[in-house]
Amino acid sequence: MNFKWFRFTSFDELDRLYGGADAIITHGGAGSILNGLDRGKPVIAVPRMKKYDEHVNDHQIDLVRFLEKKRKIIAVYDVHDLKKAIEASKKRGKLRTRNRICIEIKKTLDGM
């Protein structure tokens, strides 16, 4: 497997990496998840959690659970499960998700 990880990068570089990726592993932020879904990539989302002082509340868990129930993403709530999620993403293949879920997420974000 070939992985590239980083904390921050430019939007242009991130866009390039998303385009060439087989799968996207990201935090549970709406924008990051949407970028992967918009490209039809399997998205593995690890929500940032309040109990680890990663965020002020658990709103990322709410979004990740919602999208997991819709079978749009693979959720990882414990990083020890990441390897299993990566294997699952290989079996999942390309998603046809340039549809209502992306449109609805964008509308919600635009309304905030």
C-alpha cells in the first residue's frame, strides 16, 4: 500500500491528491467528506472527538453516523479499526454519489 499523510496542504494540492487517490481517509468534517464523495471515492471518516480534546463538541460524530447509515462512507470511531476500514474500501469500489447527498450537504453548508 502507498499512503501519503499530512496535517495541512494547499487546496490545489489537496484537490490533486483527491483526484489520484483510490480512497480518502479524513476527519469527520463535512467539506473533507464531501470532496471525496463528490469524486466518487470511497471515504473513510474518523470523526474528531470532544473526549480527546480534538473538538469543542461531537458534531463530527453526528455527521459521520448519518452518512454511515446512508452507506455513503466507512466510519471509524476507533483508530484501531482503520486497517479493517481500508480493506473494506478496496471492496467498495467507486461510488456513484454525485447525487442528492452531495447536493443536500452543500445546501446545508451554504445555509450556515
